[in-house]
Amino acid sequence: QVQLVESGGGLVQAGGSLRLSCAASGRTFSSYTMGWFRQAPGKEREFVTAIRWSGGSTYYADSVKGRFTISRDNAKNTVYLQMNSLKPEDTAVYYCAAAQIWGTVVPRTDKYDYWGQGTQVTVSS
């Protein structure tokens, strides 16, 4: 049974930082791409960033480039999202997802097979 469990969300002031974690279990993820998505109230779920488990190639949405960094720890089967210079518009529920994809389809939510339950990030102004 595949499980993706996010943690690390919380309340932070604008300009602050948070690190989210996504612990993956239930299968071997070496051929997978791990993505982070977010969904703000009343908005569609949107792509944030992704990383290929094997090789570590990364892909970022323009809105977070230079502020967010995705990484993975193979030994812990965990993917991280380091978020710096947070803005109120970053407020959302953040989700971890997994799929055997790469390339132009990476930002598409419909291409992911597994999802976590989400963790709330709130950035106050």
C-alpha cells in the first residue's frame, strides 16, 4: 500500500521560511517523479515543483523559482520542499504526489498516481 505523508506545514510571517517533508512508503520509488502541488481556497490545485528520484533532476513553477528548493533523501525515502521568502500568496494546502513521468507533463495533476493528504501552509502579511 503506497503512502505519502506530508508534514512541516504551519503559520509563518511573510519573508519567513518553512520546510515541508513527504515520507514515501509502500513501493520502490526509484523510477518515480515526486511532485509538490498546492491548492488555495477557491482555486484549482497548481504545480509547484518536482524531482526525479533517480538522478535528481528538478522542475519548478515560475512563481517559486529562486525561493523554493526541492530535494530528496534516498536513505529516508523522503522528499523535502524548502520554502524561503514566503509570501501571503503562497498560502495553501501543499500536497505531495508521485508518478512515473517526466518532461512537459510534470505539472499536470492528472498524471500523478499517488497523493498525500496535504499540509496547510499559512503566510501572514
